[in-house]
Amino acid sequence: MASQIQDRLTTDQDLLLMQEGTMMRKVRTKTWKKPRYFKLQSDGMTVWHARQAEGIAKPTFSISDVETIRKGHDSELLRCLTEEFPLEQGFTIVFHGRRPNLDLVANSVEEAQIWMRGLQLLVDLVTSLNYQEQLDQWVSEWFHRGDRNQDGRMSFEEAQRLLHLMNVEMDQEYALNLFQEANVSQSDTLEGEEFVQFYKALTKRTEVEQLFENFSSDGQKLTLLEFVDFLREEQKEKDHAPDLALEFIDLYEPSESGRLLHVMSKDGFLRYLCSKDGNIFNPDCLPVYQDMTYPLNHYYINSSHNTYLLRDQLCGQSSVEGYIRALKRGCRCVEVDVWDGPGGEPIVYHGHTLTSRILFKDVMATIAQYAFQSSDYPLILSLENHCSWEQQQTLAQHLTDILGEQLLNTTIDELLMDKLPSPEQLQRKILVKGKKLRAIEDIEVDEEEEEELEKDEDSDVDPGTYPELDTQLQPESQELVSGNKDDEDSRTISCPDLSALVVYLRTVPFCSFIHSKENYHIYDVSSFSETKARNLIREEGNEFVQHNARQLCRVYPSGLRTDSSNFHPQEFWNAGCHMVAMNMQTAGSAMDICDGFFRQNGGSGYVLKPEFLCDIQSSFNPERLISPYKAKILLVQVISGQQLPKVDNIKESSIVDPLVKVELFGVPEDTRQQETNYVENNGFNPYWGQTFCFRVQVPELAILRFVVKDYSWTSRNNFIGQYTLPWTCVKQGYRHISLLSRDGTSLHPASIFVYICMREDLEKHREELEAEKSTEALSPPTYKSLKIQSQRKDQSRIKAPRQRLGKDA
């Protein structure tokens, strides 16, 4: 275990009391409130609970799953129970990903403070662990899980069970041999350092050792020049290789003598490959690295649909937690559907459904608190206003009073209205997107545009999905009218106070691209259902690209997606659509693509579009490619996997049969997928060694996704983990890919090891391309004499994988 956590467990008074256990009340809803006994385990990494102090305990959560601890005052649920519990006795455990929060109420303020301080301390310690400390922590956790009788020693029987927990089926004789080699005390049990040696034997990386020896003249170390050769030839670091070699040796070589002599050992080489510098995601793309001074319509904007919903679109819970989660994910456009509420207070919910209702002012208070915690760049409120005149005045008042100086309520000084302001100019500002009574000052509006269309295109429901929502709106003279869908016969004129808060993002209906070009302005925004947008891309792809180069647009899911499922955003990004709104509460490949794409540029929620999507005279059409576009050849060799987790809800004795699917998303011609064979009964260190080739027509729009699945011949292959990233952020060479769960949380230390090579699609490579379409394993172009065999020497006792191809998942 990492020494600092171990030290705190024995000295910190809060942690000592947490290890004794505490009876608290677990709160799920306003009516479900039950006592449970919570106890921090001796590993300092897990909390268990039981119905009573002497009851059967089971794991509740791991410290590594916890994002933060909130006070009771910040809990939406606990604030509803103030008549039963003092808020000072309550607190909330917030988890990474989409896992629901855990609300707890202690028996006293002191007990609540103990748990809040102790948990936050452990979260901070885990977050600060370096690579070696994380490895030590991981080894300690495995020992704790394998030591079934908790006597601090591990017998061979316990070690055999541990192998199943580790997701590997190993020949008993071979396992016994590893056990005996580590058991230097010959006591028939492993303790401390002996278990560490046993673990190292299990995790020996033969393919990495082969790679190391290929560049090492003596097989023991890499000299500075040898390491420079590796970085330049294999990792494609080019002119930066000499400086990086020195930097990486200082960072990752464990021995002081090695650092002084500027050489790298096998351990240091493996540390480098497993570090952020050996990761497939280019570290240069992690901070804000793009120019943020272009107009807003030059960027893709991370956007959410019906942000207030935590589940489905018909009966799901509405909660401010939806906004908190979206904003923490880097979302920069949130949706607020607002309706007349009781007592003159507007409410937010999905109109004409059974979704629960929350106060608009609570939503604004939450946005004011969390708007800029993850990104300093502007936040857009997509306001769906269904309120009466009176409650629209209340809306305007709440927006002004609660958001304060964060709210943009006037144009930027000295900025002409011939282009939108940039994310840089709008830092830490909240913009309202909605209907407006008149154009921005000094801009002459063609009056015909307000007489052209009657249909509200900004609704998130396709026409006809809910008949009661499909109200035809009739404009009135110089005033834009919004339909009050609670009363189909009513007409509500937009309130001037609310209209004044719409500065740069005026919502307008869409008729045609010609109409938009002739009548609309750079600050006008049209919304499209996914069905409408998809048809426009297929029928008028180039016109849609040019439209999106002039002004912003938003695409939202079909009203038929009542289960809050998602479309794949890529097809709309291909046409330059800016705000592609996702149901962020729903995990899956679509959200993986969205999260992976917006991971770049500091997670700011803004990504600069390619130049050909920002040109109002662009000839680009994602459905009909016209040369020249700089096509590339992508080679991906999937080499091996490390410490893959078990599939959820399977027996402890069950071991996965992993395969890797490599998916490429982009324009239709580029969208392809290929997969490896599966390896039988080995999720701990499977080896594949298969190479795939992709021809990429428009690499600027390409996204790469790696999915690890558990092969099943009786049903769909089960999801194990994935990682998604944009083509522009891929590092070439030998890279580790850190896998993420279905919810997008880390599965550390689970990873896959790959080799990536990109090159120009030159004519001389055409015949080579045809040959490389085979999925047979082959050596990468600069592999030198290294040949990775289909079975590691050290895995000779592990059951050999069957060589049949797995079915498509």
C-alpha cells in the first residue's frame, strides 16, 4: 500500500473512527430512509456497509470511485428533508461518471464531520498518487482481496482463487512454480515483499522486453543514443527525440545511477510506456492548445439535450444534478425547458410528460455555482420558453439577479456585428439563446423573415410525436410569439425584459438554406431535429456546410427517443454542425465519441472546426467527397492487454475471452471497423498481435475508438472497456491505451498495448494497401528484427487461445 495512506490510517483520528464503523441513515428518496452501518476497511480504499453492526457486510464503494464530498446544504434531496434531519448532519458522496450520489445522515454533526473530512482526505491522497504509488496501491488491493481469511499471509489455495479474481486461468503446476519461486522464506505462504515478487512474475511483459532488447546493445539497458533512436524511429518524436530522451530518463528511470549516467533500464522503459508520455493521447492536446480567438461559429460546442433529466424523457426525474454533471463534463450548452409553475415561480420539466418538476431559480443557482468549474469559456443557455408574460418577467428577474455579472446582457464594446465574438472574448460569460422581439441595435431586419414561418423549429420534439405539442404558432406583426403549449389556444407574446437578455444568439426557424442566407444574420441560430438534419446532409450536404460556416446551428435528438438514447454525433459534425445536443445521462458508444472528442483542448467544451468547414464558399460535402483531400493510411497493431476487469454481473469463477474491436468514425467513406480474434480465458495478460489497415479520406474529421469485449458464442459480446480519441490527438508508435468503463470512468490499471503508424496515401502504397487488408499478424514497418510470437514464452502454461474469429457484438 502507498505509505502515505498507510501512515494516515494509523494516525489520523477521523480515519481511525471510520475504521471502527458508524451507524448512519441512507437516504434514497423522500420516503426511503433506512439505517445502515458503514465502515472503512483496513485497506483504506473501500467502504463496506451492513444492516447492523454485526450483520453481513458487503462492499459499498471504493475511494477511487469518489469524485468529491458535499455538505448537506448542497444536497437537493436532503434539502427536502430539513423537517426530519438537520442539514448539518447530512452529506453527499459524489461518484465519478453516472453513478447516483449517495446521501447519508449521521446521528450527530460531529459524526458527519468525521466522515466528510476522512473521505475527502482519502480522495485527495488517492488523486495525488504517482505511478509507482498507484502500482503499490494496486498490489495492496489484490493482496487484500486474495487474503480471504485476512491473516496477512497468502496460501497457495488463496493465490489460485486470486488468479480467478485477476481474470486469468493458469495451469496449476505453472502457478505453483511461480508461487514457490516467490516464497523465499519457504513458509508455504506469501507475505509482503514475497507477494510483490509473485505479482511481478504474473505481470511480466515479454513483448515489452523483446522491444527493449531490440534497441539495447547489451539487453540490460538503453544508452541515451539508443533511447533517442527508439523515440525517433518508433515513437515518431523526430527532432524532439534528444531532449525528450533526457526528460523521460529523469522522470521514469527508477535507479539514481541510471539517471546520473543517462541510461534507461527495463523497469524505466516499462514505466515510460505506461505513463502519460507513453499514452496514445497526445499530451500536447490535453491543455487548451487551439486558437480561441475565432468567432463562435468556427467551433464545435459540447452540448446537452434536456439537461435536467437524469433518466428517460417521459417519466424520468428532473434534477439540478443533471446540470452539475453536464457542466463537470465540460458541457458548454445546456437546455432549460421552462413552464408556468405554481405561486408565480417558473418550473423546469419536459412538458406534457410525467417527468418531475424543479424550480427555474434552483436551476439558475446551480448554473451560477458550476458554470465555470471545468471551463472558463462561455456557457450557452438554450432557453425553451413556454411561460406566460408574467412568469417570463420572473424568468428575466431570476436570470439577472442570480447569474449577476456572469450573464451577458449587452454586446461587447467596440465589436462590430459583422461576426460573432470569440470564446476568448466571452470567457466566464453566460449567453442566453432564445427568441427575441427585435434585432440587435443598429442592425436592420428584413420584416419578411418574421412572416415566413409559423412552426417553432426549436422544439426538441419532432412534429407529430406528441399531438398536443404540435401547435402551429402564428407570428404577430413586429413581435415574435412563443406558444404556450400548456394551453394550445393561448398565445404568449415574448416579454421585453426577457427578450433583452438574448444578445448574440437569437432563435429563428429554418425554412431553407436560401432563405437563411438571404434573411438571417450571423447571430441567428436555427435548431434541427436529427431526422431533419440527417436528410439535409444527404440531400444538400454542401449547402448545410456553407450554412454552418455563416451561423450557428443546433441539432437535437428525435422525440421518438423517449428512452433518452443517443444518435452518433459524428454525422452532424461532418457537416460542421456546432451544437450537437446529447442525452448525457445515457452511456454508450455515442457518448463515448462525444466525450472522447471533447477530451482535447483542455476539456474546454470548444473544439476548432477544420478550415474547410469554416469557409462560407466551401465545396466540401461529407456525402460526396471531391478530391483533393489529404488521404492517409492508418496501421493499427493490437499487441496485448493488461489486467482487464471482469464483465459486470458474472460469476467470480468466470474468466473473460477478450477481443479488441478497432472502430474508425468519420465521413461515410471512412467509417469502418475491424476486430481481433479472441483469447480464451485470459483477461489478465492476453496477447493478440494482429494488424489492421484503414484508408482515411478526411483525417481531420476521423475519430478512433478501441473497444474490448468478452466473446460469447451464445449471445452478444459483452462490453469490458473502451477508449475514444480524435485522429488529430493520436500519438504514433508503441502506445498504451488506458481503458474506460461504460460510464467513462477509469478502469486503471486495465489497458491495451498497440502500435500506431500513419502515413501519406501515396500511389506507390496502393498495392501494399491491398496486401495489408488482411487481419493476419505482421510486423509494423519499423519493427526491425523484433518478432512478437502468437504466444508468450511465459504463457506456455496458460491455455492456448482458439484462433476462430469472434462474432460481431
